[in-house]
Amino acid sequence: MASGTLYTYPGNFRAYKAQVAAQYSGAQLNVVSDPPAFKLGETNKTPDFLKKFPVGKVPAFEGKDGTCLFESNAIAYYLGNDQLRGTSPKSAALVQQWVNFADSEILPAACAWVYPTLGIMQYNKGNTDQAKEAIKKVLTVLNEYLKTRTFLVDERVSLADISVACNLLLPYQQVLEPAFRQPFVNVNRWFVTCVNQPQFKAVLGVVKLCDKMAQFDAKKFAELTPKKDKGGKKEKQPQQPKQEKKKEKKQKEEKEVDEADDLPKEPKSVDPFAALPKSAFNMDEFKRTYSNKDTLTVALPYFWEHFDKEGYSLWYSEYLYQSDLNMIFMTCNLVGGMFQRLEKLRKNAFANVCIFGEDKNNQIAGVWLMRGQELVFPLSPDWQIDYESYSWRKLDPDSEETKLLVREFWSEEGDFKIMGNRKYNQGKCYK
């Protein structure tokens, strides 16, 4: 098993590829990214470093066996395993295809658009507009391709997913606001599924998707690229009278205060349910009852006795793209990924989502309990990734059909005639 040291700087998305690959393969990787052990612009220019890595680029990897590598994709390949590289010639070729796609099609456009927002690059409207169109094009390609797939190659994470996801990381964090990314439902699902895998999270932490498209940061750009005076020396300014200096300082302070008042204030976090009237229904108590007591004899009678049909609503859902569903474990991953992305909704919703059928012929359906009388998903950008892939039908809480659906889906027992010939396979509870 490969082991060694990775030299980089903090937050380097290129280095993340190698770190994630090592998480999957179990490779022992020591990451050196902070002074004094490593300082970008100094350490990577020393004779000792350049002797091992002639280009002076990072990330750079030095193995315990003396192996030295300086390209991020090569390092990730070396630290990975056969599953990540592709388990057949065809799979390996597809992995290589998407790794190349990530660097040739995604990366240039991503950098051209994102780097000005980080102050790393001067803003140019023409270049940014071109980058936006290029990103739309690659997302369109990925969206169509991922329509019938959970991952890019085969049925598990590979170097293809690692490379593409890492190159899309900064766009998703900085500029792909909800309105821009909304048409690319399949890419959003795939990306969030990837970054929520334990091996990704161990490296990236929690990835928050962009709420508002970041703009050019002129102040940061000026700080990172200070202007040099001719001859490398500052020109001496003529001495000003003290009275004039005081007046100028006061005017500058007043101007700064005025400008600060004109700056848009950061919006406070708003509770999506704040406008709804209070409900007497105790969701936490119901969930405890459901988890700890018999569903049919205790939990369901408790629910119907305490249910507030003015404060909550019941919904039946089915997955729209049934032809896309393949293996049962992939369908389970799809449902599990949706639940992960709805983490912040748990206090105000409950559901039991069931999978019916078998490999290559299955369907997803569920019965949901939600706060309010409308679908809750549009209330927050964080909840909008998956719900449009499902049909939603509001249920009448007083009808016999609703009581039957609630009983069958929440107890995971019954004929499930609504699903036709497909037999119940397994269920997943969102609570």
C-alpha cells in the first residue's frame, strides 16, 4: 500500500483529489501544508524541493519508497486502488476520459469565473461571460449522462467522480447559486451524493452550496496584487502641514462611515416556518413513539389521535424517472442521499419511503408528513435538489385511502395495491 507525504497549501482543491483517493484506498498520507514545514512561494522554490520536483508545483507527493510525483491526477492515481482506477479496460478508459474532461473542459472555465471572486484574478466581463456559458455546457453534458447513473463509471465512486467533483467544488461553493444550478438536477444530486460520502467528508468537511453568486472582490485583489513603484522604492510624498493632515484624516473617516452605511447588510437567517401558526402536534413525541413502540397498535393510533390537520399535511410521492432506476442498492443510495440533503428539515417532517420491485425493475414511493399545507421544499434552497424528481399528491387526512396509505407505508406491511405488481422490497424512514 502506498504511503508518503503530500506537500500543498490549505484549501487546495487539486490536493483534495489525492487526499480523497487515499481515504478510499487506505493509503497512509501525511499532509504538509502549513508554515514552517511548508510555505507556498518559498519552500517549493528551494533547491532541495526543486531537485525532487523540478517544476516546483504543488500538490507534490514524496513516497516513503522515494517515489516523487507532482501532478494531482497522477498522485491520486498512485494513491488510489483498482476500484478507483477502473476494474476493467473499458472502465479504466472511462475513468481516464472523465479525469481529462475535468481538467480540459471544467477547470479553465471554473477558474476564469471563480478566481476573480476570490481576488486571485482581475475581473474581465467578457471572460466571465464566456466561462459561465462554458460551465453551462459542461453541466448540461453531465446532467444528461447522469440521468441514468449514480456515479460516472460503474456503480461506485471512482477517480472520475473524485476529479470532476473536486474541480466543481469551488463553483458550487462560490458561484452556482440556486437559480443557476436548478436546471441541472442530476448533476446536483450526484455532486451532493459524492461530497457526503464519508471519504469525501473526511477531507472536505461539510460542503455548503452557494446561496448567492459571488462577485469580483476588488479589495482582496488589490491586497493580493500590490502595485510596485518604479525602481522598487516608494516615492517620497511632499510634507503636508499638520492642520491640513488632520482635516484630510477627518474627511476620510467621515467618508468611510458613509460608505459603510451604504453597504448592503447581510440578510439574517430566516426560519422558513416562522409565518405559520403554532401547532399543538408534538412531532418529537410522535417520532419517539414511532421508534420505540409497535407501529400498528401504538404509534399509528397515537398519530391519528393527536394529528393537527390544520398545521400539518400528508403527501404521497413517486419517483418520476423509474426507467433510470437500476440496481436496488443504487436506488437505496438515491433515497439515502435525499435524506442526507434534507437534514435541516427533520424537525418539521416525517416520512417512510419504500422501494418496490427488484434489480432493473424497481420504483420509489413514500408517504410524507410536513409542516404547513404546501410542499415545504421550495422554502429553502437546501431542500430543492431532489424533490422535482418526484410527483407529489396531497392527501385528504379524512379519506379511507389516506388511512390505508399511511398504515401500509409507515408500518411497511400490506398489499400495497397502489404499486401494482411490484412487491415491497425495503423501506427507509426519514425521522
